[in-house]
Amino acid sequence: MLSLVTFGLSATEAQTLPCSCLDGSGDEVVTNTDFISQVLTYGWGDSIPSDSGVEPGMCDLDGDGTRNVHDFILFTSVQNQYCQEQGGEEVLTLVDIIPSTFQGWILELVADHDAGLGDIPAGAKTYRLYADFAGLPANELRMIGLWGDEQAPWFIEAPGGLYVSTFSGAGEDALPGQQDINPLFFSVLPEVEFSSFWTVGAMWAAPATVEMPYTLTREASGQRLDFEAGDWSSAGASGSGMLAVAASIWNDRVLVDGLHLMGQFTVLDGQALSGQASMALVKTDGSYSDVLGLMVVEGAPFDLTNLEVLGCTDEAASNYDAEATYDDGTCEVCAAADGDCNGIVDIADLLDMLSYFGCTTDCGWSDLDEDGAVGVSDILAWLTAFGG
């Protein structure tokens, strides 16, 4: 049963909806085709009369009397679900709300533009915002997207403004999103890679078989201009969202596994950065077509106190980074004497160890006897492994 209290609405609860509320094509399954019909008949923020017809865009999915971002979240959570007969009526059962595994926000400084880059002025800094999620035992977690409403607005604040490339693909009324940026620009216009945006997933580094999710983002007058000025908010009775539409026809939702990219912000003159966002995700059994639960994160704030240095924090790993403050899961823990993790204990490892000889702090993998220093005993331990 879906409790609408999660969205800060009324205490009304609903288990099912008439199938025709969402299944505009009448094929008894909710797909992206039905989502299109929902959008075409949807007036964001409009009230829904009690005598509205039972069809996509006319049904009040969350029961609050208004067409808003919560209705879209509920719609996307039941995509690829089949209608079932109940009491002589074809219905869809809304998925359960499941406990959140959100651990918090992580900000990473990825570029300090001391000398400037293209039309990025000197002194600008580029940050990436990640949401940290714990995994679900025996299940997968997939991102629906970002949202905000009047009670928990989605916003960004950056006094002095944000850099948004003219090649970002965002019109004046559009909210800049990663899906609109073409990586082919990066080789000739490297500054485009640092354009500011929100996103539902880090697709630039994704396998070639993974396509960019089709996302719905509400447009509003001057939205990109407000974002570029560093003073953007979704505040309003109907809210806003950047929601990924699931894939039975077009694309898949992005798998969430640990840190998940949600935004990039290039602040001008290195000034403060803060904001807030809500997120919606779905639990699946390994097949994106089978949604087992809806996870909601509401109104989570972030600022520069969330800044971390990402890297390997395990001193036993070959790629241990003494400056890292947050373990990003990249540690390479290999055989004790195999410093370069190539599967072979060889002279290259010995030469690396000798470069640490006499080390007494942050000695990494070379401290084989774990006494806090690298000395003769570590060399002997390495020779034993080499000879073995």
C-alpha cells in the first residue's frame, strides 16, 4: 500500500487505480506510449475536478486534487506493470513505499579553473554532486529522478552565477540537463564538459549499450536563466521534476550502485554553493520491467560542507590515496606483494617498494608486516612472496 504521507500530502491511502487512468492505449500494460498520452492531456498545477473522466491525464493519482509532480512519480513507478482484474474491474496496483537507503550527499571538486578555459573565467570551480545510496540485498535500485514541491523545493544557490555553455542544448525556459550535452563537442570545445546541469545518471562513462534515459523535465519561463544566475527554485504548488521514463519501448532507468551523479555545477569566482533536492527511485528484481517498490528521498539539502576528496582510503590497496577522505569503491586490493596489481610479483613491485624504504607514515602496500614503516623485514617478506 502506498502511503501518500510520504509526499507531505493528505493521509489518504490508495492501493489501486482504474487501469484506464494510465493505460491510454488499452493494451492492459503501462508503457512509454501511455506516458505520451498522459503528458499531452496534462496541465501542470491544474486542479482535477471530481467528475473528471477516467483516462490518462484526468485521474488524480495521489488524491490531492491537483496535477503535480507526485502524480508523475507515481505514473513512472508503475510503468511496465500489467493491469489485473479485481472485482470485475481492470486495475493497477500502486507499488509499496520502501525504506530509503540514502546515506547523504557527496560533493567533489573536479576542476579548479585557475587560468580559465574557453569562456569559463579564471577562478571558476567545477563541482560534481553525488547521492550516496546503500545497496538493496538481492535487488537492484534504479533512479527515476529529481523532484521538488512547495513543501520541499528543489533549488540551487550560487551567488555570482553558474557557467552554462551555449552548447548545452538548454533553451531559456529549460532546466539544463546532462542528456542535452553532446560529448562530441569535448575535443574541440573542452569547456563544454564543465557546463552546469542536473542529471539522472552519469551517462558519459556508461557502456555503449546503455542509452540515455528519456527524461521529462518541466519547462518554466526563464528557468535556464535563473539557473545560470545561481538562483533557481522549483517552489510552487505543483513543483517540478526531472524524471526518467522507463524502457519497454525506448530506454532503461539507470542502475544506482553506490555514488550516483545527480549534478555538476561550475561556480564563478569560486563562491559558495548550496541547494536541495528530492529523489525518487524504484526497487527491481534485476529486470527493470518488474518494479517491487518505490523509494522517496524528500528535501535533502547540500552545501560545501559535503565536500570530499574521492579515492581509495584502504592503506593495503595498491592505489591507496593518502589525500582521499571518502572511499569511492575504487580500491585495488591484490596479493600482498603485488604492488601494481598485475597478478605477478616481479621486479617492478620490488622497485616500487624500495622507493618507500624508510617510510614511517602513509606507506601503503609496501608495509607488508604492518608495523607502520618500510624496512628490511618488509623486503624479506617480499622476497618470500617472490620466491613462492
